Amino acid sequence: MTDEILESLGEGVVAVDREAKVTFINKTASQMLSISQDLILHKKLDLLSSKLGRKSHELLLKVLDDLEPMKEPLTIRDDSPVVYDLIATPLSEKAGAILVIQDKTDAYRVLEMGKDFIANASHELRTPITIIRGFAETLQDMPDLSREKREEITDKIVRTCARLEKLVRSLIVLSDVEHLPADRMQSANLLAVLNRCKEQLLLLYPETELEINSPSEKAIAFIDVDLIEMALSNLLENGVKYSRGAAHIEVFVELLGPNIVIKIEDRGIGINASDLPHIFERFYTVDKARSRKSGGAGLGLSIVKNIIEKHKGKIFVTSKVGEGTVFTLILSQKI
Ligand code: ADP
């Protein structure tokens, strides 16, 4: 029974007797150590052919000698690192020792992604803070500035604060979107959501031409309305930001079996084929200066993708430099 439990564990387990003969090795350990259970069982411990094996071997012998439990981390750097925790414990009455090998690679990756995210977020936050500080210091050091100059500077401070606020809001959505409660999902008319996005966009960019095409007046989807509104607004605003002069955007809504397909087409600057696979990555911007000028930090599309994935939907993009870009979203009418 105990052996069956140990056999089914996701952790590797190796036990030796007081003479360092292997008395037990489960399947996970034999896979991790690339050694067949039959070949090692009841034989003197010999695991020296791999790095993980050598560390396991060394730890078991040390614990047999010292009779003290030990825990050691081990990182094996190949193409992508594999991270283990090795925990060795002496058995009572000097009967031998047992080693547990835990694969911690997934936890390590999550931690690394978190570190990357924090590094990128701090970098992006630092720029507007530096700008605000610089302008505020100018006001402090030069009390005799003309009224126009002062207004120009305070205007820049206010605009940079707005950018900072937008950035912080995006970061909060990004870190929270996976944890939003499911009861926010409801059947709602996508066309009404699109029309609200249109109104807001035209307030900001009145010269934009935006056409919404749909075969019927209703396109009911099962969605979190606020999130989908945020995703659609982001895509529409990108259509404006990455167009030269007044933007021309067309939206097509189509009911296709159980799905709703939304196409957002612009006639903007387009995206290079080499950038296209990366645009949904957090903090990825094709032209940093252009994004910054329009208040972007490369977070918009990663938020859109997260939102669509939370809806178990899909998002695709096609683009031609100089001709324009098409984002296609597929959502469910019902979940
Ligand atoms: P940003 O805040 O920089 O706009 P996004 O995540 O929204 O960040 O977009 C990432 C990059 O993808 C942008 O920097 C831009 O170069 C490119 N991009 C996004 N949408 C479009 C579009 N409709 N047309 C051309 N380029 C786009």
C-alpha cells in the first residue's frame, strides 16, 4: 500500500539501506534520473551518470553519514532551466535514508515571469515620474517664469499624470483579469457595447470615421461587458493611434454558428511581419517613441488578449505595412 502511494507520487523518491543499497525507487525518480527501476533496485547506490543523479547520490551518502536531514536546491541549465529541490532524511534507527526529488520548474517560471513583469512595470512607471519631477522642479527653481510658460509646464505635468494613471490602471487590470469573478458574465448586445465605444472614441478623436456593420440590430454575446468594452476600445483606439491623419475604421459583426465574429479593420500604417508575432506581448511596442507620444506602454494588446482568453474566445491579427491592420475576435453567443 505504502509502495503504491509512493509509486503514484509526482515527486521522485529513492530509499537506501544503511549500506547504501537501493531498497526503493519510484517511477517518477527513475524517469527524472533516466535509470530503469530494475537496474538500480537492490544494488549499491550508483547514480553518477547525470548531474541530478550525482547530487542525489552525494546527498544520500551524506545523510547516511551525518544522520541529519538535508535540503538542497539544484538548477540544471539547458535550453531552459530545470529546477529541483532535493530533500534527504535519515530513517530511524540508522536503517538508511530516503530522498525526495521535487521538480520546482513551474513555480520557478511563475516567479521569473513575476520578476520580469515587475522590472518592466517599474521601468515604465519611472519615465513619467521623472518627467513630472523635472517639470515640478523647474517650477520650484524658477518662480519668475512667465504665466504662459508656467501654464505650459503645468499642462505637461497634468498630461503626464494622466498617462501615469492610465498605466497604473492597465497594470491593475493585467494582474487581476484572471481572478475576476465569473458572475460578471451576462448576455449582452455587442452592438450596444460597440456603439458606446464609438461615442467615446469620437469624443477623443472627432475627425475619425468609424463604421459599424452588422446584418442585424442585435448580436447577443455572453460577456463581461466592462472588460469587452475595454478590449474593443483599446483596439479601436489603436486603429486611430496607428493611422496617419484622420483614421478610417470599419467594424464588421457576424453571427457564425454558436459564435460572434468581430472584425476591426483600419487603413493605418500596418505592422511588419517580423513584429506581428510579438504585438500581444506585455510591454512590446514597435516604435517606442510613437507609442509613448500617444500614452501607450505596449500593454494595450496584452490586456485585450487576456480579456478575450478569459472569455474562452480567440483573437487574430493580419496586417500589411502601408495598407492597414485587421483584428479578428471570436466570442461565444452562450457559454
Ligand atoms: P501601445 O500602448 O504601444 O499602443 P499595444 O499593446 O496596444 O501597445 O500595441 C503594441 C504595438 O502593436 C504598438 O506599439 C504598435 O506598434 C502595434 N499596433 C497595435 N495596434 C496597431 C494597429 N492597429 N496598427 C498598427 N500597429 C499597431
